[in-house]
Amino acid sequence: MPVQTLTIIGVGLIGGSIGLAAKTRGAARHIIGVGRDPRTLERAIADGMIDESTTELAKGVAEADLIIVCTPVDRVATDILSTFTAAPKRSVITDAGSTKGNIVRALAGKLPTTAPAFIGSHPLAGSEKKGAAHARADLFDNRLVIVTPTAESDLEALGVVELFWQALGARVIRMDPVEHDKALALTSHLPHAAASGLAAVTPLSMLGLTAGGFRDSTRIAAGDPDLWAAIFEANRDAVLAATDNFLERMTEFRRLLTTDDRAGLVRWLAEGKKVRDALGS
Amino acid sequence: MPVQTLTIIGVGLIGGSIGLAAKTRGAARHIIGVGRDPRTLERAIADGMIDESTTELAKGVAEADLIIVCTPVDRVATDILSTFTAAPKRSVITDAGSTKGNIVRALAGKLPTTAPAFIGSHPLAGSEKKGAAHARADLFDNRLVIVTPTAESDLEALGVVELFWQALGARVIRMDPVEHDKALALTSHLPHAAASGLAAVTPLSMLGLTAGGFRDSTRIAAGDPDLWAAIFEANRDAVLAATDNFLERMTEFRRLLTTDDRAGLVRWLAEGKKVRDALGS
């Protein structure tokens, strides 16, 4: 059963792809896009991502059944709070942010009991490319979406959110918001920082001497600095812990190399290979 | 003009691909493979990589015009020295190792002036997959091969080596061996260590929560630990210097995050993005 009225707040890569996927798969009857730039919104209508648009959040959510907040992680909580006061009581609110604990903390004690229900979501899909121009109807095909209900979450709303992501082609699992953030610090946020670090220490004059290894290991360093700075700050404690683990690991590499410990280096490399081999190619 | 007799010492991913490429492109009339495992060599003949094989290096190079040493970097110098005493004076020797300075140092003063000429080569092509089973005739298509002549190098031999790689479809540039090693420490060796470090600090239980970013940034961690430990040791000083730059860069990330310096984090990320954007996608 498709969503009657879907409102997407923030029509960029993720929001635009949600619109395209919902259209293509018939997951929503009517889609409203909320954004700040009227030209971007007009283009999103022309590209078939949304049916109508507004720059006023309150107006955009007034008739919505499902609202997805797709703004940068440092704006998600504010946009959810604005949505609470403007959306119909029957509606369900979710988001698409890369961090979840910060939203739960920001909303704690501020959720009116009679208000629309909120369930956090994080689709593990994206691109180093930014903006609705790179949106794709198949962005969520067979990708994982992590939903992060808490003890207080409305189970009916949880079902609405899970079914919607599945209707876009995604697989859905549930996690505790804090566990989500700890895991993603290792599987997504730290790799981004390391990729950026690798790129930054490489002089531009040496780029001609790179091959596939450098290309792949630094690809995500092309991501948007503002979006990623916000993600790192929103998940600061877990990212710091992951960074410390990584720095310790690389310092061990340095020590093994300094002491010419061949067997130790082979073991060190074999531990990384074991994990990567388990992931598959 | 094709090479009359080509001998490939070490018929693995690189050696096997050289054989396939030379066959496909008519770059050699007769190809001899030298290896340690007769079954691997038989398979290489069956797969059309080489025409004949031997486990005796001296026998394999006795009639060769061009010899390419494709063994792991910690065996290249020894195999070159064995080749010097067994190969015809007219022949030209090169290699395909990822490090070049260690070979120049190992050979210094040991090159008989009347012996075959040696010119170092490093094809920037490969795979995290190991062995002749993964060899490909197009491995060098439009890839870069760095040749590393020294002041003592024979210019005619240099031409033979450069034309051979070009005949396999590669682009060729010349570099000083030490400059090569400094650059590759940053563009290849450090990224490998960082990819391994990222993979190793990730618990196996979290692999289900990874997406394309983790997959790409850790792909090369699946490489062979023995081959890579040898590369790190062969290029130890430059890899240590690159690792120190990287550790400093990541420590700066840690400091910016700890102090909640949003503007600093955005700048830090923008510096990495600038380099990665310059490389292109």
C-alpha cells in the first residue's frame, strides 16, 4: 500500500533518490519536496523526483503521511523538531542521517507524547558526489537501511518506516542508535578520514604515479567537506575511539618496519587480509 | 620488431600477464618461463602464457634476448645476479618489482662491465589477486611503466626495455630509482598499509554494516602479506617517512575533532578533497 503523501525535506543526492525510487516503484502517490533553493526544487520537479515543492517546511509537511528528513546531520534534529509542530498527528517522521545517537540526544524530552512518531533511519547508500543531479532511482536497490528505534518508539510507526524502505528496494535491519554509531564510526567514518588523510599527504605532482590501489583507497576523499565535518562532530566520541584504534594499529606497523620484523609484518598484514577476505570482493 | 627469445622469471600474476600480452600482441617470438613449481609452469604453457618452461634459471636464460625478472622484490636482486652469469652477453635484463632503489643498491659494484645490461622497470599494474590464474593479456593496456635507468645504464638496452613495454600497450616514463621509491611510498605502499590497518580494526561482526566506501578503501588489504611485507622492507626509509606524514595528518584530524574545530575540520577535509578531485574519478 503506497504512502498517500510523502514529504522529503532536503532534495539532494539522498532525498532526490528517495523521490525517484518512490516514483519508479509506486511507493508514494504524491511527493512534496521541501528545500531552500527554489531553482533546485523546480529542477527536481522537472526531473520527476517530486510532484510539488515549497521552501516552507511547515507548509510542506502539513498534509504529509510520511516525512523523511534528508538534510545534513547537523540540521536533522532541528528539522525534526520543526516537523513535530507542523505535521499532522497521524504522520510518521524518519530521517536519512549517517549518525543516530546525536538525534536521539537532541530530541530527548522534546517529543510531545501526542505528536507524530519519529523513527531514525540510515540508508547505507550514497556517493562521493553531491546534490540531486546525481540522484538515482536504484540507489537503494538491495542496499542496507538501518532503523534505530528506542524503547519509547511507536511500533506501528516503525512498521511504516521499514515497509517504506523495503518498497524502495532496500533491506532493513534494526539497531540501537548508540551501537549504530559505534559500528559506523569504524565501517564508514574512520575510512573517510583515512582516505582524506592519504590523499592530503600526496603531492599533486605525484598523482601521475598512482594506480588502482590509490584510486580506490582514496575515492571517498572527494566527499563534501561540510557534510563530513558535521558527521564527524555528530559522532565525535565513537570516531575518536575508532581513530585511536587505527592510530595504534598504524604505529604498530611503524614499529614492526623500524625493527625489521618480517614475521611480524606478515602477521600484521594477514590480520587485515583476513577481515577484507571475509567481506568478499 | 618482436623480441626473438623472451625469458620470464617468475610466472605469477605479472609474469603470466607479460607472457599473455606478448603473445597476443606479437611482442616476442618465443617465450620461456622459469619457475619453481613444474605444475604451475605446465599450466602456464597450457594457458598460452609461455612456450616452454624450466625450473633451472641458468638454462632458462641461456638463449634469451630479453629477460624479465618477476619474482617478489626480496628475490629480484638475487635472480638478476644469477642471470648475469648465465645469460648471453647480448641480452638485456629488466624486472617488474615495486621497489627500485634496493635493487640498485644490491647490484652496486657487482655488475660485470662486459655482462648483459640491466634496466629496472616497475609496471603500475596489478591486482590484490595473486598468481598466474589471475593473469590477463590486457593488464598493461594504457598503464604506466616506470623505468629507472642510472648514470651507468646502457642506452641501447634502455631502448629495448622501453619498446618492449610499449609493445605490451603500456606508457613508459623514466625516473631516478630513489625518486621512484619516494613517490611510490606515498602513491602505493602507504595506501596499502592504511587499507590493511582500516580492515584490521574492524570486527568481523560489523562487516554486514559496510557499504561502498569501506569496500573501496580497504580493497587492496586483500593483497598477499608475504609480497607486501617484502615491499615495505625493501622501501623501508621512504615508507617510514610516508607513514610519519600520514600519522601526523591523522593526529591533526584527532586534534581538530577533540577541540570541536568545525572550520578546521572542513579545511582539513577540503585539502584531501582537492588532491582527490585533481586525480579525477
